[in-house]
Amino acid sequence: MAAVHVLRPISSAWLPWAAFAAVSLIWGSTWLTHKWALADLTPIGLLVARLLIAAPVCLAIGLMRGEAWPVRRHLPALLIAGFILTGA
């Protein structure tokens, strides 16, 4: 008779703390990066640099996940939301 291996659930007590540490590190590093970048770039220049990095990353993630392109009738609402979210 073959031995049956029972998988025990891994204790996830550390998971919330790891997530908190990751968010703190990522969020905190963006403030430090902005402080350094504003010495050389204008706020609009920094915005453009962030968008030039984030747009291809988001596009690649969407393509890897097989997400559909926005439907043409949704574009006006997306443009308005994008305009509002940039703080313009």
C-alpha cells in the first residue's frame, strides 16, 4: 500500500506583515524617488516619465492576461476619468 501524504496548510500568520512591509517599502520609496526627481524634473516632466513607464507595463500585463481592448463607446468615459484622475 502506498503512503498517503497529507498536505498541511502553511501558516499564513506572517502574510499580512509581509504585505504591510512590501506596501510600506514600495509606497515610501516613491516619495523618496519623487523628492530626488523633482530636483531635475518639473512636476509635468515627472508625470510624463511615470506615464511612459507605467503605460507599457500595464499594456504588457493586459496582453499577458488576455484582456480585451476597450470598446469605442467606452473611450469618452475613459478619457474623462483619466483627465479627472490626473488632477487636471
